[in-house]
Amino acid sequence: MTYICVLLIAISVALAQTSVTPTPGVQGKKTAPSAEIFSGTVTKLTDDAVTVVRKVAGHEAVTREFTRDGSTKVEGKLREKVRVTVRYKAGGAGGFVAVYIIVR
């Protein structure tokens, strides 16, 4: 009987010492921020806006107009009828503001 009690106490102490404690500063897996991305063909280009249309077979064409400001970065030569990928954020009044434009 004494042997069983000593064994149970030893197991309890061992389990108490091996309990998992969270690492300070780590709250779990971090997820990347969701990026709003739209790809298509430039149909209209002005100094302060770009209009892009995405056509997929079997679906309606989707057109979006993005405003450009001083912080918009452009990679490549932006002109009409080129394929682009636009990373954007929501702008005021339900519009979209282009953050980064890649000409493909």
C-alpha cells in the first residue's frame, strides 16, 4: 500500500513539472494580412485613376476603377491594353485606392 502511494506521488510530481506553459510573447500562429488583389487588362488610364477589366470565360466581365495617389507604386510601364495585377485598399465612398500595380 505504501509503495502505491509513493508511486502515485512521484507520478503526480513528475506530471506537474512537465506541464506545458505558453512562451511569453507568443500568442499562437500569426496569419498574414489579407491582400486585396485584382488582375485584368487596363481599359482606361488617367493621371489619377486606372480602370481594369477582368474577363473569365463563362462569367460576366468585372470592371474596377482604382484611384492613384502619390503613394501608389508602379512596377513596369503602365499603359492601356496591358495586363496588370493591382494590390489595393478600400478608399472613401466605397472606392478603391491602388497601392501597388504590377505590369505583366
